[in-house]
Amino acid sequence: MSLSAASGSSDDVRTSVGAMAKKDRATGDTALTVDEATAIAKHAEEGRLDMDDPDVRRVVGEANRLLVRSGVWGVPEGSRQRRRRRLLAAGAFLLVVSWLAGLFLPLFIRLTE
């Protein structure tokens, strides 16, 4: 049985194949979500997929790698979460630097007088 036959309706198949056709720019792997990877791994484990097909085997391997990575490192964060985390870190850094400047700048000014 192929990957498309293991999924639900034909509309679901077209949607999931279209989603899997996207390539991840950093690694070159197809961009799978954790939910898609879980469904693919479940179908492969239950024997619903034709593992003789090299494309199916490749997608199942990517799904398994994604599940292992998400189990170890957590669910991959989006660019919006990364941007928010960087902004928070930059704000905390500026707060600490301004506090240190307010603490030591008057001391240096008095010592130079």
C-alpha cells in the first residue's frame, strides 16, 4: 500500500502530499509537522505503507527523525517564537547594561574629579 492510500480521503492526500513537497531550506528535508510525522510513523508501524518504495521509505525516515528530534529538543519553534525570544534576551541585556552603567558611572565620575 502506498503513502497516499494509507491516508484518508483524496483531498487529505493532496493536501498532505503538497505539504510534504515543501523543502526545508536549511536541511533539504521535506517540511513535516509533528502531527504529520506522528501519523506517518503510526501508519508505517501498523504496516499500512509500502516500504519497498524508496520515496515512502525516505518520508518515513524523515518522520522518525523528526519525532526523535522533537522528543529530545521539544517541538521545533517557529520564526515568530524565535524572534520573540531574541527580543526578550536583547531587552534583558539592555536592562542589565543600563543598571550597571547607572551603578558605576557616578562612581567613575567622582573618582575622576
